[in-house]
Amino acid sequence: MIVTLTMNPSVDRTADVAGPLERGGVNRLSDITDVAGGKGINVARVLSEAAPKYALPEVLAVAPSSHSDPFAAMLGGAQIPHELVPVADPVRVNLTVTEPDGTTTKLNAPGAELGDTARNSLVDTVVTAAQRSPSPWAALCGSLPRGCPPDFYLEATTALHDVGVPVALDTSDAPLETLGAAMRAGSRESSFLPDLIKPNGLELGQLLGIDGSVLESGSEAGDFGPVADAARELVDVGVGAVLVTLGGAGALLATPDGVWSASPPDIAVRSTVGAGDSSLAGYLLAAHLELDPPERLRWSVAHGSVAASLPGTGLPHALDMDRAPHIDVISH
């Protein structure tokens, strides 16, 4: 089973403008859609749709939400297997504005406030569900809502490791900075270290306390060396694997066995919403199939690229990797 935890879920509202966005002006919308969102929800959606094709074990999305919230109805309508932990506050609404050239502007609300009881229940739900499978993964995804301490993901990872469940982590800002500080102060055997972490270039900088914009600009210019060095540093302190998504430059994967980069196929970018989440889903799917690290990277880049080529909140649907565009994977 692959269980995703979305601590700060959202109703993702995507508004497509007919032309370039004019700040301070009147902008005409060509379309508007609402879907259940949040990073873990997106990962679960991609995986659940791929499950029949690749004989994937059960997928489950865990999130805080009232069962009467519109978010819950959207989850059910999308046929995403889920388990909700009831909370009083409504699920936030995030607005994404997409322009015809693929430019994406996001306006994210802060989200509901979660107390100790809800947080503990969410972790218990993920641990219990993951233990139902002989080959589980837990993906802890997204920002933390109000009232949630920045070391929450460290404690959740430890709880999952205590029962033998590997953990993938995809977050940013204070939770990443807290993890980075703990890594620099901890030991290689620290149980809070994830088995896979998926930062982008800026987030990789947050983890290491360096300027992530330099890492991103270097990769955009074709120099993956600084990103590779930074990813190796995380592997050296005990992170199982580091998957760095780099937008149009592709992605890089570091494991104890090596470092590889891959550039995306030539596509017309229509919306970057969900591209990073799709990349993580592609990696987890390849990991379930026990593919080697270079193939896991290829699957990750293929899924992320397809997501970027789709409008609005479109995500890959059971991507046929036998027919996917060719993606070169280079060893560093």
C-alpha cells in the first residue's frame, strides 16, 4: 500500500485567463474548475489511476476534513481512495491563474488550524493503513497548517520507521529548514531521516542553508554539478534518496549508488500545477516495480512532463511508459 498524508489539503480552483494576466486590470476567464487538491492528494490521484495498469497495491489518501465539506465530495467524485480525519474548520480554497503561454500564478490560503488530537489521529491513521501492506510506502506531502509545529514531519517519519514503513517527504519552508537543522545536528542512524526526499532547487537550498536560486540557475544553464554535490551531501548524512525536480531543466536523483540527471522531452508547457507531485508519483510507481534508480528518474521526469503539458490541474492518467517520449538519463 502507498499512503499519502496531506496535512493542508485544499480545493484547488483553477482560473484560465483568455490572454496575458493584467495586474490591476479586468481579466476575462475562459474556464474555471474546482478539484480536491494538495500535494498528497495529487500523488494519490496519479497512483490510483495507474494502479490497474501496473498492478499497484492499494493507494490511500489521508487528510483532515469534515465528511460534509465540499472537498470530501470532490475526493469521492474523483474516485480517489481516502480516509478523512474530521476537523471543524473548512478545507481552504487555493486559486491558480493560468495564462495561455503556461505562466502560472498561485494564491494559496493558510488552511485550517489543527490541534494535537487531530495531528495525532492523522499520524495514527497513516501508520495503521501502511501496516496493512507487505510492501508499504508513506508519502508525507505539502505545507503544514496553522497550529502544526515545524518538526511534525520529523516525528511522523520516526513513527512510521518504528513500524518499518519507508517514507517519502515533499515539503518546503519551515518544515524543510527544521529538517535541515536536525540533519546537521543528528547522526546517520537518526530515525527521522526520510527514505526519499523530493525538493526543487530552492527547497534543496533550504535544506542545506544555501542559496537555492544559484542551484536552479546553474541547472537551467546545463550545469548540474552544484545540485549533484548538494544532493550527495544529503545522502551522505543518511537520506535514502534525493529526487530534485528542476522545472524545465529536468530532474536529478542521488542515491548511495550514484547520481543521475535527466532532461525533459520537448513539450509545450500549459500548466505547472501538479508537475512536481506527478514526478513523485512516477518515482513511487517505478519503485513499486523495483526498477533501478536511473529508470525511477526516467519515470519521474516523464510523469512530471506530462503533467506540465496538460491544462489547469490536469495530471497523468495511467501513463504508458512504453510509449513515453525518449528521456536521456546521464550519470554524474
